[in-house]
Amino acid sequence: MLEKQYKEKVKRVLWLTDTFIDHNGVSMVLQAMHREIRDRDLPIDILVCSNDLEPDDHLIVLKPISEFNIPLYRQQALRIPNLRNIMRVFKKGRYDRVLCSTEGPMGFAAIYLKKLYSVRTDFYMHTDWITFARQVFGMEELGVKNIQRMARIYYHLFDNIFVLNRDQQQWLTGESMKFDPSRVFLTAHWVEAAFINSCDVSHTMTDPQKPPVVLFTGRLSQEKGIFELPGIFREARARIPNLRMMIAGTGPAENELKKAFPEAEYTGWVDHDRLPEIYHSADLLILPSRFDTFSCVVIEALSCGLPVIAYNTKGPKDIIQDSVNGYLTDDTEEIVERIVEFFLDVTLQDSLKKAARERAGDYTPDAILHGLLKDLDINLS
């Protein structure tokens, strides 16, 4: 009885999302989040529209009234929710706050609940749409400024914003977006136990008999910088003749990349539980993207003792310690130089691999969820 009374006093969050089982980073993050919410029985329920997903503890699934694909993002279906059904879920669950992870139909559903019930409504920002507009649409600055104006109007409809890196935090609180710093919270993702438990000391020691392998894993799309890979690899292989390049993932630019980069080895889509095996087969992860707001592949790779080389921007900049557990670079020429430096020094390889695992240990669900609940003003003590 006491436990029931206690739970009734706890503030409850309804977390809306347009994606949960799709092949993208947001889905992977939310699945990991749901597992922790469910296992800890936190006062948070995730709500998603789907014709294929089954509901679970702390996971509410509604059938969409319509579902279709759009040319811009063919691998992600757009699902239109029934606002009346969402309203019923909100009232029945006695939620007193809303959190939303996506700018699609569920984003507008979140704003609808905010206006209807006058409840705190926050947004969890995963995607950098300004960079997306530049790199995918090829927009000139006038178009980018218009996107930024629309983003400012949209995000200001929410009470608070959760961000995944300091660059976005500074952008939102700067002159272009003008958010009160007290309304912008910094959060992160964590390393799942499957990645940490899959690695032993032998995985952080270099095998001189094994050909050196560079790995890219992620969505094969233009904004991920994948078309920089052929030039980087060919320049590096000119100095390291037995260098191999492995590419794990799928995406809209897969066929185009295969034509431009036939020397690479392609694994196709890799299930999440098989990713540690892919990481262990490589020596260095390369991320030529200036788009990632956090990049789960970075901490996943680090947890498997795999150093990461990336651009000195956004999420990777906050995670990677330059020349300690990986490299932060400014251009493709520097990426090539760092790859060569890494593979020509076995002692350096062992040092970075050990430090990579240590750095991954800084990202734990306990610490990250504690901060998230605190910023949501939920006190479970």
C-alpha cells in the first residue's frame, strides 16, 4: 500500500517519438533507453505509432491513421498519429509532463498536449537540421537562414531542450536561437553492457601478424561524409600497402558508394548484437561526418578498445580526447596523416586502445539517467 501511494505522487513523463524500430540512430538510442526505463520501472512511458511493433512495459504503441514514405528520407516511414488517441493515453496515464524526441508528427502532438493541458513539454534534440540542410539539400546561406528561423520558432514552443553536445548548447543559447541557458540541458548516451562485456584485454593488444583494418559503421548517406572515404583510404594505403577498409551499414547512398569505392569490404546491415564482433575485427574507426550530434558508434567503438578518428566538431569533440583515445582532425589530409601515424607505431596503437576502453567507462546509464531525471524535475529518492 505504501509503495502504491508513493508511486501515485511521482511525476510521470510521456515520451513521444516518431521512430523506434527503424534503422537509424534515434531508434537505437530509444530502444536502449526503454530497456533501462523498463528494468528500473521509472515513471516514464514511451509512446510510438506503429503497425508492426508490439507494446511492452513502459512502451505504448498506437496504430497510425496513415503511413507513407517521403522522397527525402525513404528508409524512414512517416506515421500520422490519431491525436484523440494520444489525448486518451495522456489522461489515462495521469502524466504531468511530455518529452519528445522527433520533429515529425509526434512533435506537433507534443505541442498539442502542451496547449491542451498546460503541462511542461520538453524536446530531446537528436538531429542537426541546419547541417542536414547544407549537406543534403545543398542549400545556400539564405535557405539555411530560413531553416534556422523556422527551427527557432519551433523549438521555442517547448519549455526546455535536451542536447547531446556543447556545440548545440552554445548554438541554442547564442544570438541565432536566443534560448535562456537555464532551459537547455546537456545529456548523453551510454555504452550498453553487451559492448563492454564482449571485450577482454586481448582485444586491446595489437596483433602484428594481422593486416591493419580501418572501419566505418553507420548510415550510408551523404551527410555522414562517406564520399570522403575513397580518397582518404587510397592516400593512406599508398603509405600502408596492406591497409583494408571495412564498411558496415546500409543507406540511400550505398550503391553509389560501392561504385566509387569498390576496394572496400561491405558487410551490409549489422544487427546491434553483432556490432561488437565488427568492432573487434578492426583497428581504427573513422567517422568523416560533421553531422553527428553525439554518435553512439564512437562510444561503442571505444568500449571495444577501438580508437576513433573524427572531425573536431559536435558530438565526437566532446567524447574523443585527441591523441589519447583517438584523434580529432580538421580535414581529410590530417585524417590521412593520423591514420599513417597510428599504424606505424605499435606502442601508440596499444596505448590508444587501452585509453579507449577507459574513456567509454565515463558513459554509464546510472549517471546519464540520474542527470536526465534531475533535469526533468523527477526526484525518486
